[in-house]
Amino acid sequence: MRKVWWIAKKELDLYFVSPIAYIVLFVLSLISGYYFYIFVFQVKDAVVIMPYLFSLLASIFLFMSPFYTMRLIAEEKKTGTIEVLLTSPISKGEIVVGKFLGSFLFFSLLLSVTFLYLLVLIIWGSPDFGVILANYIGFFLLGASFISLGLVASSLTKNQIIAAILTFLFLLLFWLIGWISSFFQGGLKSFFNYFSLIEHFTNFNRGIIDSTDLIFFLSVVTFNLFLTSKILSHEE
Amino acid sequence: MIEVKNVTKYYSNVKAVNDLSFNIQKGEIVGFLGPNGAGKSTTLKIMSGLIRPSSGSVSIFGFDVFLHPIEAKAKIGYLSEKNPLYEEYSVEEYLKFIARIKGLTNINKEIQSVADKVFISKVMGKTIKTLSKGYKQRVGLAAALLGGPELLLLDEPTVGLDPNQIVDIRNVIKSLGATSTILLSTHILQEVSAICDKVIIINEGNLIAIDEPENLSRRLSGENRLILTVKNYNPDVANSLKNIDAISNVEVENDQDLTKLLIFSQSETEIQNDVLSILLNKDVQIIEMKLDALSLETIFQKLTKGQDNA
């Protein structure tokens, strides 16, 4: 288990030697800050501002997450450093989980920008902490799913740009599935809906923590991590 | 003991390694020799657990690399040909990371000890990106050495280095032989004569020979050549020489007042003293004398060419 942590730490270290981490952080602060400002002055209701913000952040992260997951494996394949990991006494599962965890910690760091907005709301209004907690839990799960899909894409190629595009396509697919479902009725509708990442996040966004949604996100992450380690094994 | 058993590897339809088997005993320094594309790197990658053979098995001191990868890899230090490193890290950060994923304890002491072995203590704080190729190679070697692996797999460790660096790295490898078993791939023949106890020669994925360097040359030549350059030669000398049992043939080449004698003998017997006393008796003046055993270069060419014809 310690080795997983060391892999995660390495990923986190390497985020901050490239400009991408800072660019992503800057763009996120800019857009979310701007909208927070708009919400505060137009909605003027401390209870709904955070849910509004999170539902906006979901779309922002859909576009941003490929930028911080694309390099996870693709870059190591390109430079050959994946050999360093694969010839060390560490399992592929540990490598994959470590990389996921490193990226998830980076995501959490990005998300911590929102604590500032929360602080402002606490000072000037009376937000609903139950709803906010549900939003954070849901958003962490949504972010983890984005990362796990990005990890799969990154393991399929040596080229970071291709990895980013693939990730974006994967995310878009799981986004549009919810939209596709609106054309159907009954069983087919709920089938498509079940695979929609956003649909499962919507409950959290409304302040509802449902075990179906929890299980869905955790299954997505587990499946993708498993798939990534299988892809690595396949390349032996 | 390290056992490579009937290893075959296909890359799509191309056979890179063909039914390769050999053993390496604990403590040996073995040279892995072959032309470019012979399958050396592939074999080393298979032994390190990086790629799976299409068939066959590899056992590292009792652990099958593919059935017990973690245990086997813990016994191996692998330096790949490309020597990939996390170049954004400083040398110290990099070695720390490697030590940690190898699960070592007492990390600082371990790092200090390998840094001393490969002489990189002075550059520990530098970012790897900024180092010269020679230093990067040493960092790669240091990483492979962390944890004192019982087996070192070194893929072309001196390629791309300048002559001074080559000598340095060779000396390091030689000194490591005291504590580790080493398999070292190269296509530079002097490297093998300089540091190895044993040579494995492969070509086009096939095992061609496995022996000590001296035995290889003896086995191939079957005879030694003593080459003499003399003055005041007279034809009697050749007849007297031919009377020595061990000498199989004498060839004479005249070149103005100097004469070149090529004396062929069975390789096991020393004939120099007998030859000298005959020459001195006949008042022949000796200008130069040398014993010409086949060099590894010649052996290598002979072996790999034989392969092409077959």
C-alpha cells in the first residue's frame, strides 16, 4: 500500500513541474470566480448558489479533466519511463491505483478553490450545509470517474494529444447518453439514463445522497482502473 | 542460478528470439554478444519481466519471472538500453523514488552507498535533465543497484558514452561483479574480453555459442599461430622446426633481408621455448615474435557468418 502512495506522490510532483497544472488552476479560478460573482449578485440566495456553481463546474471539468489525465500513462510510454515502473517489484494494480490517486489529489486541490466561495457564503448568508455536503461528495465521485476514464484513454496511446481527445470523446459519450435517453420511453430510457454520469450527479446536486448513485460511480472507477491494468498487462 | 528455458518471442510475425536456453551461475559476469537486432534486448526485457515470451520460461534464483513477478523483480536490477529516467527530478529525488517503490528501508544510507559506487555524489542535487549522457547512465545504473539486487541486467551500458566514460563504467561494472551476478549485453567485443567470465553469443534470435572467452577462441581456431620476423634466415631452420611434434606447419615469407615465419601448432602446447632455442642455435637473429590467438572479433565474425550460410 505504501508503494501506491509513492506513485501518487510522484504524479503529484510531476504535475507542478509542467505549466499545465498552473494553466488549469488559472482557467478554473477565472471561470468559476466570474460565475460565482454573477450568481451572488443576481440569484442572491445563499442556499442555491453552491448547487448552481457545482452544476456549472461539472461542464467545466468535462473540458478540463483531459488536460490533467492525458499524460498519466501516455507520457511514460513515450519517454520509456513506464519500463522503470514495470521492472520494479510493484504490481500493475498498484501502479494504476497510484496514478489514479495522484491525479485525484490534484483534482481535489483544484476543487479546493471552491472553499473560498463557500467561505464567502458562510460569512454573508446562511447556506444549506446538507446540500453542500451532498454536492461535494457527488462532485468528488464525478471527478474520480472522469479521471478513471482519462486513465483508460491514456493507457491506449503514446501520444498525449490523442489521449486527451479520446478522453474528451469518452466523457462526451457518457454525457450525451443522458441526452439520447430523452428520445426514448420506458425501459430503454432508464437504461441510457443509468449510464449517464451527469444524471447520477444530478441527485447529489439536488442534495440527495442515493446508494444507487454511489454504487454507480464507484463501479465506474473500479471498472476503469481494472481495465487500465489489463491494458498494461496486455502489452507485455 | 538463473535459468532461461526454451524462450521464444514473436513480434507479430517476426521471430525475435528462437528457443533460447542458457544458465548463469551465481557470481558470474556474462557477456551477451550479438550484432544489432540479434535479440539481445528482447531477451533482457523478457528476463526483467517487462515483456512476456511467446513460450518458454525464465527463473531468477528460484522465482519464475511471470508466475512470481514481484519476488523475481525484487532480485533484479535492470538498466534498459534507452535508460529512461524521470528527468524533471533531481538525482536524489529520483533515487529516493526508486528506493521507495522497491520497498527499501534505510533509504538515505542505501542512496549514499550506490551514489559512491558510481561516483555521482557531486551531482545529487542537480536536475537529471541537465546532466550529460555519461552521468545519466550512471544515475540509471545507480537506480538499478539500489537494494543490492542479486542479478544485474545491463543492456548496452556503455553505448553512446565517450571513451573515458566507457572506461569508468566498465570499472564500475567490474567492481560490482564481486557482489552480484551480471548479464551485460553489448556489441562491442573488447567490452566482453575486458570484463566477462563467460560469453553468450546470439544471432538472429538463435544461441550460437556459450563459453569462456579464451575457450571460444581455442575451440574455433584449433591451433595457434606463432609469428616471427627474423634476419639471417637459412632454410635449415624450417626443417628443424618441423621436427618438433607440436608444430604442424611452417610457412616462410621472404621480404628483402627480413623473413617472416608463420608457425602453426596445437593450441595446448607451448612451443615458444623450443622454437627460440632452435633459432639461436642456427644464429638467426630475432626481430619480433608474437603469439596470435584468434581475437573475439574474428570469432564473432566466423560464428555469425556461419549462421548466415546455414
